[in-house]
Amino acid sequence: MPVIGRFVPNQAGQVAARVAGAVDHFLVEVGDQVDQGDQIAILVSKTYIWERNRRNAEVSNAKARLATSRSKLQLLDQEMKRLQGLKNSPAFSPARLNDKQQENVSAKSEVSESQAMLMAAEAELQLGEIALANTVIRAPYAGVIIDRHFFKAGQMSNGVVIIIKNSDFHGLDISCVVGIIIIVMKHPVVPFLRKINLSAYRHPEFSRAHLLDIL
């Protein structure tokens, strides 16, 4: 007998944005096929661009501070060598040499601190680059777009679209109700309805099917 059913994906997933933001525009429509890595949607990225630029400026500032600290240390090293060369001279001052040695230690600490600040600034810049790149939402696997959750300019915090993982009939189930079983007991007649799901795989006539479950 004729049976009416519907295709049900056996594997589907919700594609979510990794950063929060408003949707600038979609690059796909419902029914479009996508490959892994294809762009699906673009978030408004101006805030992330300026944040990346600010962090880039912090890296430049940290590099400048490190260069200044190294120059200061180099100058102190030269002064210490000059003072050490005067040890046999009447103009030699041990107290002055000791002061320069302390300044040299302090300058070395400033260089180490500047290096650490530069590393931190570079790490923040990398995080900014990653956040900016994540404003482009890509398909994690090949499939077909079957739904969109947000319209343009909607705030993006959860899923953008739903993609069927398999883009052909090999990844689809056909779900349908094929019959009703009535169980008659000894006492009052009690009907029990049971739905049977069948899975039909791609076939010229969809003639092969097997029982998935009995609900």
C-alpha cells in the first residue's frame, strides 16, 4: 500500500559563531550545498578590527620600550668598562663604580620586564587576530543548509544555521508510519498503537528498507 513519509537526516549539526556579534550578511540560503570550510555568514567586524589595531599598537609600544631598555643597558655597560679601566688612576672612584653596577642590575631587570611585556602584547595581538578571523563563520563539514536561525543584523550568540552532514540520500532516513497493531486482551479490548520507522537507502525504486525501531 502507498506510504507517505519524510526524509530525516541521520546526522545534523548546529553551526555556532565562536565570537559574539551582529550578523552582517549571510552567504548561503536554505537548500544550498556547502563544502567543508565554505563561508556561511559574516559578522560585523569593525569592533574586532579596531581591537586588533589597538593590540598591534601595544606591540609596537612594547617593542619601543624594549629597545629603550636595551640601549640604556648598553650605555651602562660602556660606563662600567670605562670606570673599570680607571682602577689604577687617581681619578678612580670605587663608590661611583658600585653605583653603576647597581644601575646595571636594575637596567637588566628592566630589559627582562620589557621582554615579558612584549610577549604578553604579542599574545594579546594573536588573540585579537583569532577573534577577527572568527567573524567569518565557515562550514565545519560538507552538507546542505536546511535552516537559518538569524536574520541580518541579529545578535549572534548561539547557532547560525543547521547543516545536514550528508548531502545525498545515503545520509537520509525515510520516516513513516506503516501500520497500526491492535492487541486484544482477555478482558476489555485495549488498542495499542505502534509506529514503525523504516529506513530506505538510495535505490532506483527505494525498494530496500529495514526496520529501525518500534516506538
